[in-house]
Amino acid sequence: MSVKICLVTGASSGIGHATALELLHAGHIVYGAARRVHLMGALREAGGHALAMDVTEEDDLRRVVRTILDAHGRIDVLVNNAGAVVHGAVEDTPLTMARELFEVNVFGPARLIQLVLPHLRQQRSGTIVNVSSIGGEIALPLGAWYYASKHAQEAFSDTLRMETAQFGIEVVVIQPGIIRTDFEAGSARQLREISGNGAYGEMAETMAQAAETAMSDRNSPASDPRVVATTILRAVESDRPQTRYVVGWQAEALLNLNRSLSDREFDAAVTGSRP
């Protein structure tokens, strides 16, 4: 197996942190990028590189790509993992929050892809891994903008895959299910702040309490982030990776439920209403 030069965004915690360490332990050269660079001490101690980067800042993106190219002359793997979430009813969620979410989940990763593509084309090789969600295929209440951003990311990935296959570039989508991370630690607060006092208050409070229970339950069956990290490693090291990997607790079950039911039946299943 050849050593690959890897860039992982959102590497300060959760899936990104686990992925950076997994790639590093497999023998690859890994650069982890995140705003909270002080949280990547474990990556440095293991022999990786930690870079400060805000995925919405053009100068940061250019600096990180140039740093890696100056050091190694190539980039082989880009894992777009950095992401954000907004919870609230469509009617209540300010569009400024929606636009900020799209900057993080769609436009930032897309710009980073634009910056690395010329080098991958020149190499005629490379793997771009976009960490989406089962929410890139299904949708649940009070998360319209998050699900919309992940649907957009998946459509973007599909087009990108078709455009770049001629240059030997692989594009992979990862669809995690319910993963034990702090990614949605602020979900309950967001739900109450955005929709807790209006027409959607009852639904928001129910979901907020469920989120709090899930975050505090040490026996939660949610998957460890390493489950996703090992899947990403498998895709990166494959000569012919799958275009999509479904991974983590409830991921297959929810996707299969959505695929097998009508829209109204699925709506009823997730909201507890009549179809």
C-alpha cells in the first residue's frame, strides 16, 4: 500500500478526529484542519499535523492547501468532514442562519474541492470523501436547512464523480447514521430558542427532551465515531471504492424504511401522526 497525503477537515472532534487518527495509524501522512486547533493535540502526538482553518474563509483554505503542497508536492485524499447543524421549524429559522449553514456544509467544502482538483487532475489520481449523513437522503422534522444542505452535498458529489472519473479521481459519499459525538450538543438549546415558544413549540420540546436524553445516556446504542473512520479508511485504500457507504446505528434501517414506504407513510412513522 502506498502512503497517501491526506487532508481531513473538522478534525478537532468526532468523526473528523477519529478519521485523522485512523488514517495516521494506517501509515498515511495526515493533516487535520479545524478552527479549534488546540483540540488536536492527540493528532500531533501521534505524528500528524494540525492546521488552523475555518472552512468558510478563502484565505484559510488556500493557506492549508499550499502548506501541504509545499511540504509534499501532492495531495492524495481530501476528507470533507467539517459541518454544522441548525434545528428549528422552517417558519421560525432566520435565513441568515440557513445561509451560514450552507456556507459551512456546502460552499466551503466545494471551494476546497476546487482548490485541490487541479492537483488531483495533474496526478491523475486522488480520492475526495464527502461526509454527508442519512439526512442526505431522508428528512425529519425541525431540521429542514440541515437536510437541505446534505441533499445538496450529495447531488454535488454525484455530479463531481461523473465529471472527474476521466482523470482517475474517486468521489465517495459517507452516510453516517446516529453517531456518538458532540456534533449536536446544542440541539436542545437551538430547538427551544428557535421554535420553543411558537406554533411548533410542542414538537420542539419533545425533540429537545429526546436530544437531551440521547446526549446524557451512557448506554446509548449510538455508534462510536471510529465506526465511520474505519469505513473512510477502507474507501481511501480501495482501488475501486463504493460511491456511497452507509454506516452507523439505525442508518440502514432508516434509509430502508424511507425507501420502502410512501412519503405519507414515512411522515407518519417519524412524527407519530396518521398517514
